[in-house]
Amino acid sequence: MKKIRQSQLISPWGVGQIVNFPNDVSLMVCGLDAWEESYKQAELDAGIEEFIIREERLEKQLGVSQFRLPPDYRKKEKGVYNTGITIPFVNFPLWYYCPRCGWMTKRSLYSGRTLYCTGTRYEKGLSCHEIKDYRRPRLIPVRFITVCEEGHIEDFPFLEWVHRGDNYDSSSCRLRMMTGRNSSLSGIHITCKCGASRSMAGAFGDGALEKVKECGGHRPWLGEVDNKAKGCGKNLTVVQKGASNVYFPIVKSAIYLPQHDDVDSRMAEILEKVWRDSGTMIEGSDEKTLEVLVHVYSKEHNVNSKKLLELIKSRLEQNRRNNQNIQKPQEKEESLDVKIRRPEYQAILDGVGGDRQDLCVNIKQTGEYRSLVSHYFNNIALVHKLKETRAFVGFTRRVPPDSHNVVKKKFDLTIKSKVNWLPAIVVRGEGIFIDFNRNKLAEWAERKSVIERVKTLENNLKRKTSYYDEKFKLNPKFVLLHTFAHLLINQLSFECGYGSSSLRERIYCSHDGSDEEMNGILIYTASNDSEGSLGGLVRQGLPGRLENSIYAALQNARWCSSDPVCIQSLGQGPDSCNLAACHNCTLLPETSCEFGNRMLDRALILGSDIDESIGYFSLSEIDDLIKEPSLVL
């Protein structure tokens, strides 16, 4: 049995990902069909209720009925329920080789036994033939695999490669991987018993397998390999199994929004439990049936039936309004992220929730801060408590995900359409919300120099990533908000007691020109324990502290240790999808950035050495504004 943290099954090691364990064990997380079998084990024990997560806004947008927590493994002990539940894995890659003699063999997808070398005698090089069985080397998986843009993955076609696409008799072929003194790919030779031989040189080039083998549509995580695969026909790309472009998880999240501000935590928990267990039944009940159900629930949980009925009716009405908003035709189709975040943005600005809720927001007046804040921002909110549901939706290979293809990718997790849930975790924490000055931001985004600068980044995105079509337009405001969030996270990591990998960004940005337009960022920390965080981040958002953090972040943005190379760059970072942004000044750990450290440009913050007008903040202004004293000390 191999160990993996529960939260890691959402990201970075979700369904379809290769996980490397100690002792050269390489496995792939199975699809949700196989997870169902694990949950059935729980149904026979204490039930799966403890694994069910409900977040209605996210459920409706993703088209599922519920979310489920990945089951944790528990040893069989007295008083412990749902024991012995594991997450299913399959072997991948399937080609293994002996690190001593190079003998190669292909194993079964489901075999759990350890493979040892059983190679024959070789005329050249080392041979394990005469070694006693108990001293034979353990076989290890090869590091070369292939992927296609449709998310399929399969072993490198060693047989086809070594025979250069010609016909061969697979039953008589025996492969061997030999490494020479050369550490490059040309030093790795694949030989066959029939006499064919070929090095790995050129295997990673564009179109290297075009005349060798096309994608067979393999989906090992669903058990579809070899004859069970349905075919694809796309070109295969050779990668190493640990490469970053083998797997891009798609994780969508929503922050819990309380339905009632005046409900105590116990009543809120009861309401959530009732909805989790019988939400579908309640939504389909008439008035009389609803009263009967409420009477049963109130007796079961020892609460006032009249109060519970009032809360349930209020929630039904809120759900009805939410459904109307979702079905309301839009002049311009909104992305999934915008649909999820718009209610959150408004809720934070309204200061909803309270100490007894899972969301507690304290709105601060910008007049309490120095003029640096009131000049550039409209609203500051301290989020003392928040609860976020993070759901694993799907994944892509070769290219990072796009928010518009999320629902499609959901179906790559399962074969059976009856699986109507997704794996998810719940995290709790705190944060600082900053809402930019809408008028000032709009004026800045319309500057010709800014539009031209962002156009360069937009062209890089279209050229490097295939899912951006000609209609795609990159919003200058988004690049600014995203870059500012990175700079502030880097600064806060020195001041709030959390490392940068523990802080996350949440960008609220839309460009519809309506009164509901979003122009804010939420920097928060969240962990999957019940207590959440310690308050250090909110403390940095108080008057007298936040201004200093923002000013220090802007000062750091003035200069990078890689300047002038960084500030003058026309494409760097992942897929050249950044301009003036590198690891020395702007990039964050993978866990902190929603967009894979893409679409960043430090020059939009304070301008470049060539053109200061492209900066939202003015160098001369920030030095003067930070000196003006705060009204609240």
C-alpha cells in the first residue's frame, strides 16, 4: 500500500496523473468508476455521508449532484468505521527495464507484484542470466512516454521506433535498452533480438512519431489500453513521465456564502446536514409534505420546527433566484469562473456573514488608510473566516486548461455517465480583499500604450497555446490585477507568518461595462483542518500595515535582479506567456497561482524604463501618498 495525502488527490495528483512512489514504483490514479467501488465499501460499513460535500453554487455550475471527499485509509480498530478503504491505482508506464543489463518487458496494467530481471545471456554488455534469482535486480519503469492534446497517454512505441515503422513479429521481438558513455538521448540505444537497433536521438522532436505511430486513444486510468482503446488518430508528443506538461489538473472552487447572517453555527450545521441528506427530496416537495419532513428533522435534531421550516423555505427561495440568474440570457457568454465569482465579489463588498458563520467579512473604510490606498482602491475588506470547496473537474495534457472546456473535461474522469459527483476537499482560512478604483482602472486600460503592450502578450498566448482562438481578447485589467496579486503575495510572505506557497490568489475580474463589473483580488490562506489559520494575514490588512505592504511590493516591482533583460522581455516564463515577469521578481509557487504563472507583466504596475505611462501606479505619486498619515493609528 502506497501513501498519499488526501488533498493531493485533488491537485497535483488527481485522476489520470502519474504518481512516483519510493523504490521506483510508478502508478496512475484510476477514474471515478473505480472510486465508486471504494465508496461501496463504506456504504456497507458506516455509510458515505461523512465523505459527502455540498456546495450548491459549484454543483449547479459543474452539473453534478454532490462532491465527495477522497476516502482516507483507516486501520481496523475498535470503534473505527469505514476502515481499509483505499484509492485504486493502475501501473503506468507499462514498459520496464533492468538497470543492470537493460532487458525490457511490458507488464500488466493491474499487476501488483514486483518485477525482477529474467533477461537472457547477452554477447555484449552485462547480463543477469547467471545471477541467482534472489539477487536479480528489480525492474524500473522507463521514463519515456507519449501524450496527445486530447488527454490520451500511452507508452513510448519502442517496437515501432526500433523497427522504424516497418512490419515486425511482436511475438519474437525482445528489446533491450543500452546506455553508452554519452549522457544525451543519442547515448540511449534500443536493440531488438532480430538485430534492429536505434538510438533515442530525435525522439523528442516535433513530428518524430508522425510516420511511426499515431495516438491510439489510450486512457489507462479508465482501463482503456491496447485493444480496449477506441482510437484517436492525433499526433503523439514524446515527453518524460515527470515533465510538467504531462498533466494539468483543472480545479474549480467556490467560497461558501451564508444564506442567513443571524443563524447560529449549530442551526447552520443542521441545515447543511438536512440539505446534504435530503436536499433533492425537499426541492421536489409540496407545502404539506415539506411540513411533515421538517417535523421529522426537528425531532431528530431537537430544534424548533418553526425556525427550521423558515430557514428551509428561505433557502428554497434563494435557490430559485440563483437558478433564474443562471438561466438568464447573457449578452456575452461569461466564463465559468466569472459565473462562480460574481456572487462572491458582491457578498464580500456587502460584508455578509458573521462570527457564527463560515464567512466573516469586515469592511474597512479607505479613509482609515493612508492616501496610497484611497487613491488607487475603492474598497478594502478583511476576511476573518472563509470556507472554500475545491473540486477536481478534469485535466489536460500538453497545454494548460481553459475555463471554457471544463465541463467537457469532466467526462474524461469516468466511463459510466451515472457517476454524478466529483472529488473535492474543503479548506478554511482568512484573507485580504482589495477592490481597485473602477474609474481610474478604466482610464488606464484605455491608454493606447497599455493596449499595445497587452496585445503582445495576447499574441504570445495565441501562438503558444492552442486553445486560444482568434476571437480571444486578453483584458489589460486582468493582467494588472494578476501581477499585483503576485507582487503583494511575495511581500506578505515576509510579514504575515505564512510562506508564499501557503498564500493563494483569487482574481475577480470582468469586462462587461455593467454596474456588476468586478475589479478586485482576494489574497488568502486556507488549510484543510477545521481551525483554518491564525489571523496573521488579516492583521497585515489593518490600517497602518496594509499601506506599508503595498508600498514595499511596489518598490520591489521597480527593479528586478534580471533587469534590463526581464523588463525588456517580449516573452518569457511558461510557454513565453509572460512579459516582464520572472522567478526573481514576480512568479509564485504552483500552489499559489490560479493560472500557472502565466499572463503576468510587471511593467503594467509602474511602467518600463522606456514608457512609464503603461503603469497603473505612478512612481512619483506613491512616494508622496505613502507619507500622508493614516486617520486611524
